[in-house]
Amino acid sequence: MAGPMKGQVCVVTGASRGIARGIALQLSQAGATVYITGRHLDTLQATAQEAQSCGGRCVPVVCDSSQESEVQSLFEQVDREQHWHLDMLAILNNKKNAFWESPAFPDDINNVGLRGHYLCSVYGARLMVPSGWGLIVVISFGGLQYAFSVPYGVGKAACDRLAADCARELHRHGVRYVSLWPGLVQTELLKEHMAKENTTEDPLLKQFRPIFSSAETTELSGKCIVALATDPDILSLSGKVLPSCDLARYDLRDVDGRPVQDYLSMSSVLTHVSSLGWLASYLPGFLRMPKWIMTLYASKF
């Protein structure tokens, strides 16, 4: 399939569903050969079949990212089949529990998450560094403040740190590493939650309900990554947190034709502040939340 990423080789973890599945579909439609991983072959094959129906190619590989031997085997397969060629690695996993329900936090909740991200980064970098080229993208969000659960927030904040520190060591080798922050996304799991009339649901989900119809599709993150992977100046962005709404500068639209929702506009931010929500309708859309305010808001000092 012809496309801006024709001839490139990518790995996307957790691609059975959700954002990672959307990323895999967009990368394959852009012409890349995409190795997709997950723990269940049937769901991976469903993703591969959808990619094939759109003219793309996904290679399903059963892999538990919490097991180093399986991660190593995955990248050995890529090495063997693609002759030391790997251009892009996208890493994603979400798992949310209350911290008291998960006493073995480091080994249970983030074993597939943060530790798996690190392992994939290690083995992916080993294929990229010799060629002096590559892009690693970790999907994050919510590391600035509490979101969903203690393990979730800790893991996401650590992902942003992982991107920044790995980028520093990879810079001289020409390999880029960024953290991509999607906005609210219409994942299968969130669609199920939103379809329920549950008055005792998580307060954060209640806050999301009115704006869910305008949320990003799972494939918008894929469009963002295709744009980043084909940007000749991507090295200047390495190590940074990149909100999806900031990447609208690539003239992106969601797969259903909608413009990218700017969740960092002042009007959007104020809609989530009960005491100031009335101001949102009076503010022009081009006014955005300054990044320095976000930094101060998250300051631990």
C-alpha cells in the first residue's frame, strides 16, 4: 500500500483494542508494516483483518509485555524478519484499580504498564540505534494530577519521565522519544461506561459524559503519530510531552472529519471548573492555557 510510511516497520503494543488499535490501523493505512501485540490472538487477528480490508498490513504477535522473555522474542522476530529494521515503536497500556485493591502495586498494576514500556523501549532502541534512526512514542496522560487511581497517575507521570530521560540518551544516536497525550477518547471501554445509567459512577466519568460525543476517536492518535513519524524536524520535539490538540498544526482532522478538539483552550478548561464554567462561552477559541500555568499547577514544591 502506497503512503507516507511505505517501507517502514512499526511495533504497536496492546493493539487488541482502544487507542493502540487505532494507532495500528492508521500506521498500516500510511503504508507501514505494523507488528501488533497483545495477549489474545483472536482480537489481534481482528485488528489485522480490519487493516487488511483497508489495504494495510498488520502482523499479530501474542506477547505479554510483563514478561521480558516474550518482549525479547517479539523484537527478535522483528529483527529476523525485517533485517535489523525498525522505524517506530508505540507503547500503550492502561489498567486502573484503587490502590488498596492492588497491594502488589509495582509488580501487578504497572508490570504490563511502566515496566513493560521500559522493556519495549530497551529492545526497540537496540534495533534503532545501529541505524541512527527511529521514533518511540509512549501514550500517556493525567500525570499532572490525580486521575482514576493511584497506580494510573503514578504510571502516567513515570511514562512522561521515561520519555524525557530516554530521549536524552538516545539523542546523539538520532532516535526520537516522545510522550503523546490524547484528549478524551471514545474507547470501547469508555463507550460501555457511558452507555450505562449509573448514578454512583466515578465523578470523573460523570464530568466526561456531556462532552463524550465530541471526544477523539481511537484513530486520531494514529494520525498524530503518522504526522510525527514523517516530520523531518521531529528531533526538535524529542523528550517532550505532546498533547494531541497541539499537533493540529499538521492540519489533522479526526477520521470522521471533525477538527481536533482543543482541550487546552481556556474555554474548554473552564467548562471543567464548576465555579467558572459560565465564563467559557464568553472566551474566544484561540485563547489557550499557557504551559507554564500547567507546570505551576503540578508543582510539588
